[in-house]
Amino acid sequence: MERNWLITSSACRLKLVSDESPPANERIARHASGVTLFQEVRMTALNPPAAPAGTANAECLLCKAPLEYLVRDTLMECAVCRRQEMSKTRCVNGHYVCNACHSKGAEVILSLCLEQQSKNPVVVLEKLMSAPFCHMHGPEHHVLVGAALLTAYANSGGATHLREALLEMLNRGGQVPGGVCGFWGACGAGISAGMLVSVVTGATPLAGAAFGLANQMTSRALAAIGEIGGPRCCKRDSYLSIREAVAFVREKLGVRMELDETVCGHSAHNNQCIGRRCPFFKGRHPAQ
């Protein structure tokens, strides 16, 4: 009997499963030497850390089952719009929801941001994350981080045409798919912070200083995210990216956005919350 390996996201443990364990029966990987190491690796929260409230939370938008992440792209059909596309993410019951459907309703980002007067990007971010289109995790955060930063940047005196900048952020951030934090090694929240600098400096692939600044911003955000480690949390990574961006923009662009101590109010909804290892975990801020 051939063997398959499964990685659980809770403790990154390798577990041997048989070919009879569907759908782990597809050969998808070989070592560079040509020796087969495994047929399919599934990174899934079969035994995730308990949420602080002690209960599991819904992950699949349709059946609420846990999500699983495949190592290679597989042709999937969105259970909502029936669009077929390649993806690595589905729930353990086989449901796939495309990025567009997952972020459906995100068009309100523009109007919500234009209504905000705060110079604090976390205040703007929380307003956006409270909207119905935003879930605990998802590719919508790849737009929200940059949009919140753009709004606070403009409110702090940063030179930009906010409406046009937000539209550009919606377009760019919307192209970054879910799961890139693990699959690309570049979290979309961190990339979104880099997009902020790219948009406000007018960076292009042929730019000089602006090109460098945009990439430096992304690298700082990703370094902060990588230092904490996983499992992924779109809220934590958004907060980290914003924290790095506020300092970077002040240092490099001379625009001073506001930023108070950030305390997460979402941990009870995250099945993979890392608790006190997260700098924003409420348990580390007893006075809050």
C-alpha cells in the first residue's frame, strides 16, 4: 500500500494516512532527487488549537466545516457562482468558494473609507472589518490593509487623491488570492502595505527611489509577520502590517499617522488563535 502524508496546521505534525483516506490519493510531489516523499500533503486544521472561548468556529462559508489546504492547484468549481478555476483551498467536505464570492460586497470599501476622518489606520481597519463582507480570514484583507492605510495617510496630510488611490488599491489588492501567505511565502496583508507606498509614491517597475521604497515596505511587513510565525491569522497579520507601515511612512515619507496600542477583539472567532504568542492577544493586555 502506498503512503500519503498529512500535515495538521495545529502542530505541524506529520501523520501517515492510507490511500483509502479520500481525497488524499493523488500523486502530486517528488523530491528533487526523484525519490517520492509523499503523494499529497494536506495542511488542514483537523486538531486546531481551541479558540479562547473553548468552542470551534465556522470556517467554510457554506457548511461551516474546517478548511484544508492542498499543496498543488486543483481544478475546483465555486459552490456559489459555479466558476471553475485552479485553487488549493477547500473545506473538508469539498466546498470551494472563489475569491470574488468570498469578498462579495467589498465594493462598499470605497464609500466606507471616504466617510472616515480618523488618522489611525487601525480605527479605519476595524470599521472595514465590521462590515458583512469581511470574514475572520480571507483575501478581502489584502485590500483592507492598504485601504485603511491610504485613508489614514490622506487624513494625516499625505498627498494623494484618495478616491482614485482607493480604486487602485481595490484593483491591485483584489488580484492577490487567498492563501498566498503560506503558498507564496508573502502574506497579502504585507503586500497590501507595500501597495500603499507604491500608490502614494507612484512606483512602477521602472521607478528608482519609489520602486525601492515600495519593496522595502513590503519586506518590513513580511519580516514582522514571519517573525511571529503561523498558523496564519488575517487579523494579526493586518495589524502587524499596519504597525510597520505607520513607522515606515513616518520615517521615509514624513507623514505621521496615529497609532494606539492595538488589542485584538477577534481571537474567540479564530480556531487557530496562537494566544499569548500574538502581540495583540487580549490576554496580554489585562487592562483592556
